[in-house]
Amino acid sequence: MTKTTSKNPTRRAFLTGTTAAVAGTTLTAPPAIAQGQITWQMQTHWPTGNWYYEEVFVKFCDRITDATGGELTIKPVQNDGLVRTGEVLDAVRRGLLESAFIYPAYWIGRIPAASHLNGFIGMWDRHEEMAAFMYEMGAIDVIRQAYAAQGVYQAGPVSYAGLALYSNKPLRTTDDFNGWKVRSTGPAAEVFKKMGATPVSIPGAELYQGLQTGVVEGAHWGCVSTGWGMNLQEVNKYIVRPDLVGHLNGEVIVGLENWNTIGADLQATFNEVVRAVSADASAHFLHRDMIYAQQFVEEMDGELTTLDAAALAELTRYSLEVVDEFSARDPEFCGVLGPMLREFQTLRGLA
């Protein structure tokens, strides 16, 4: 695998030096297997019973199977179905599990570049902006290289729509974050610390009870509608507006050894379906978000609270600080992605 020798390589130098390596390790493969059918198990972090398990995850698996004419068949596996969620990356790398449809924040300690795939607060508002950063600016090439170093192919982001905060405390100003106990993960948790909040790590299965008993006073579990699938609307009085990340991303990953056995045609189809499903899912979640937000107010006597401009500015400022901290922690990959993200903010007229 080619590595840059500069401690802080430019984006152009990085992409010209490493994109070929990614292509060599992930796209150049033996011809597709002609006889028989290839079957992969794909595990998610979503439990069965949530509306989006069937509507998004299972349909994604079926879409791969249909698009390849059954040559590559994907079998959906619920959370903790074959291995525990925290062990999925290793299981995929080792081939114990072929693939996963999951959440990048789980591996940020091991793959800091996953934070950029996940999404930083305030960095994009629309799916098109997220896709422009990933595919037009080339961020996905850098992220794929970081995953390849772990023996995993990064197929790309799948949008879960925004990062929405459910809370039992109204949040409107920066001061309202002081002492707020929030179930949070990933880059968002680092930003909330800087805002004076207290992030708490709670497994999804224990989140409802944690909110009932006051162990935490709020949480984010993706967007409004994914949080709704976890019944957060039943144990919170407020939903905070606007979404702090316009499009929070999940991911699809495949073990490199398995990826390299399916051939270039199946690889291309797989990648195309990932991109298409991301766009479709973003619209699907957004529509549900609007419906559930209306139900929250009209049927459950909940309240939508709006963060003021000063609080939003502080969240964005702290978010960029976290971006720089990741760049310092991981100069090889985040050291490229961080300046790229700042460049993107400049293009948006926000930096």
C-alpha cells in the first residue's frame, strides 16, 4: 500500500498517490464467479421491530440481490445477530461476517477518518452537499484508504437524514447545554462536551430505560424518525430544531478479501446501489421526520424548541475544533480530510 511521506500531505498529492492503491486493493479483482451464487450475510446495528429495519435495511439487501440478478445475494442480519455490534469491524475484516450496514462512530477510536464519514455538526445541510464532499471533492477516496488499512472495503455512506436531539430539558441557548446529560456518540459527543454538556454512553437496548429513570436527560439516535423507532418520543418532552447534522451517515462495509472475489462488474453494481439507496433513504427519512414531528406536537403534547443563532454558531465553532483535533490525532488520513472539509465550508460561504 502506497503511503505519503509528507506528514501533512496536500489533498492533490494524497489522491494521486493513494487512490491508485485503493483501486489496486479493492477494484482490481479476479473475474466474477460464474458458477453458482455468492451469498453474503450483512449485519446491522438496528434491531428488528423498528420500522426502518424492514423499510431501509432489508430493502437495501434485496436491492443488491435484485440488481445482480441473484449472483450476489445479501442476507440481512439484525443487531448482535452473529456478533456483538462492537465486534462487527473485526468480524468483517477476518471474514467471519462478509459485510455490514452499520454506524461509523463505533470505530472512530480505531479509524479516526470514520468521523468524517459519520458527519460533523454544521458541516452540511443537504444530501447533495454531503455527496459533493464525499464524491466530488474526493473525501471518500481518503476514507476508503483508511478502511483498507484495516482490511475492510468502505462502500460508502448511507444517509440517515439529520442528527436530531430528543430532550427532557428545553434547549435554546448555549447555557442550556450546561450539565445536560445526553446519550451521545462520535464527533457530536466531543462537541457537546465543549458546550458544557455531559455525554453518557448507553447501549441502545438500555436507552429507553435510561431516559425514563433520568440517567440521561436526552439523546440522539439518528434523525427524528430513527429515534422514533426507538420510542424516544415516549420518554422525552422536546425535540430540538434544527438538526445539528443535515445528513448523518451510516456506512456499508465489506471485508477486503470477500470484496476482491466478486469481480469488477459486481463491485460497480454494489457501489451504485449504495449511492442510490443513500439518496432514497435521505428522502424517506426526511418525509417520516416531518410526519413524526407533527405527531409529536399534535398528538403527544410535545414541543419543538429552536436553538438560537448564538448557540448554533458555538456548535459549529466547536465542531471545527473537533475536526482539527482529529487531524492532529490522525495526520495520515484526517490530516487530509480536515483541510478538505474546511475548504468545503469555504465553498459553502461559511468559513
